[in-house]
Amino acid sequence: MKQYLALCQRIVDEGVWVENERTGKRCLTVINADLNYDVANNQFPLITTRKSFWKAAIAEMLGYIRGYDNAADFRALGTKTWDMNANDNAAWLANPHRKGEDDMGRVYGVQGRSWQKPDGSTIDQLRKIIDNLSKGIDDRGEILTFYNPGEFDMGCLRPCMHTHTFSLVGDTLHLTSYQRSCDVPLGLNFNQIQVFALLALVAQITGHKPGQAYHKIVNAHIYEDQLELMRDVQLKREPFPSPQLKINPEIKSLEDLETWVTMDDFEVVGYQHHGPIKYPFSV
Ligand SMILES: Nc1nc(=O)c2c([nH]1)NC[C@@H]1CN(c3ccc(C(=O)N[C@@H](CCC(=O)O)C(=O)O)cc3)CN21
Ligand SMILES: O=c1ccn([C@H]2C[C@H](O)[C@@H](COP(=O)(O)O)O2)c(=O)[nH]1
């Protein structure tokens, strides 16, 4: 929580205004931020200076794991976060690749689970990683990447948190996650949860101890219409101690994650927080 607030304060103090053409808004921006999460000691990095809808963030991650490409499937899991990008984004609505209502195109999980090869066959990056880690193998390329420039025009948004690298050291699994662009008031609240939960889940289903998660962000920004709420409300609040994330121990395989797991299999213990803050969202 302290590192999150320190990044917010750094943007407020040192950020530079940058025009963003896609959204038509200015963003107060800093470059390069490194956040670390202690998954080994279950220090769940949940924002406490406002109420966080953490289940929606885990639902989003589960949808990526399942390779979803449709906002309706994300809604069924428990998050509406893809509705706007799928259905309320002029550039995507005019894109001939869009297959209709709720289609997100070839984004995130589609690339992770069925990356298209030139010969028409597909690569399941996540399956390979889970199989290797389950056998105790780290080939120094246990990389899940959603970043496929050849198919950017086939999706509603380029992936923001685009690459996850797993590292096995003895019986401890670590994760390094890379993010090119970060909406700190809204997106980072979710992305922190996702990095933590991804390591905890993959460690659990491959039979290893979770270690540290390293979250590397390039462009970290606050949109102009979010600044006042961040500076004058959220940053004035005192944080509470970190809660813990409990995951159903019956989740034992990638198939479990793909089939029966729901948000009821996740619980947060000891979450003390301030009231909600509704930040504007930019499509
Ligand atoms: N501008 C922008 N920021 C993002 O963070 C973002 C995108 N676009 N597009 C793709 C995904 C969608 N994500 C989102 C979308 C919405 C919320 C959001 O509205 N969060 C609210 C309420 C969530 C709820 O009620 O479930 C929040 O207060 O956290 C968060 C992340 C993250 N990504
Ligand atoms: O997981 C996510 C997904 C998206 N975001 C934010 C970062 C930016 O504010 C927008 C994406 O805009 P681009 O013009 O494609 O950079 O969404 C996030 O923080 N986390």
C-alpha cells in the first residue's frame, strides 16, 4: 500500500502533462515504476485508502487465463470492466474485425492461449508454462506474453500488462510482470491484485511455494479528470495494514481454473478500508 501511495504522490509532485490522442485527455505522467509484492508472506497489496472491488480484478485475471475474448463472458465471471472498451469505443466499433456486441477481438487471453502461427496452428503459452513448472522445469523462458503487434488491429485495445515471466528457484516460484501503460487510480488498483493472484494461483497449481512478485511499469499516469480526487481526497487518507488473500486449496490444476472456479473460491481476510471513490474512466 505504501508503494502505491508513494507512486501516486510522485506523479502529483513530479509528473509532466502529456496529451493523449486516443482518449483526447491530458495525463500527468511519470516514467518507470517498480512495485514488489510479498506473496510468500501473503501481504495482499489491496488499496485501503478507498474501497477496492477486488473480486472484479480477480475475475478479469481468470478471464485472461481462460482465453476469453468477449465482455459478456467477463460479466458472467463478475466484472464489467471490458464493457466500455468492447462496446463504447468509436475506433473499435468501426473496425471490420469486430464480430458484434461484446466482442473484444484478439486481446490478452486469446494471445495467451491461442497465439496464431503462420501455418494456421496455435500456441498455448500458458499450458506449456504450467506443464514445465509442474515438472520442476524453468527453461528461463517461462513467458506468457499477450503482446502481438501483428494482431493489434484485431483487438479493441493493446494489452497494458502485457508480459508475465515465471522463475523457479528451488521450490519457490517468482513472477515478473511488465506493464507498458498504467491508469494509476483505476487500472493499478486492479493490476496489483492480478499480479499477486497470478503468482499465488500458478504456485498453487504447480505445487510450489509462492515467492516475490515484481511489477514493472513504464508509463504511469493520472488522467486530468482524476487528479483532484487523487490529490485532495485519496492521498489525504491514512492507509490500513495489508489484508490476506485466501484461495480455495481445492484448486489444483489449470483445468480447475478453466472449468469450475468462481469468485466464491477467493476470500479476503482482514480488509479495513476507507469509503469508495468513483474515478472517471477514459475509453
Ligand atoms: N482508461 C482505462 N483504464 C483502465 O484501467 C483500463 C482501461 N482503460 N481499459 C481496459 C481495462 C479495463 N480496466 C478497468 C475498467 C474499469 C475499472 C473500474 O471502473 N473500476 C471501478 C469499479 C469497479 C467495480 O465496480 O467492479 C473502481 O472503483 O475500481 C477498473 C479497471 C482496466 N483497464
Ligand atoms: O490492465 C490495464 C489495462 C489498461 N490500463 C489503462 C492504461 C491506459 O490508461 C489505458 C490504455 O490506454 P493506451 O492508450 O492503450 O495506453 O488503460 C491499465 O492501467 N491497466
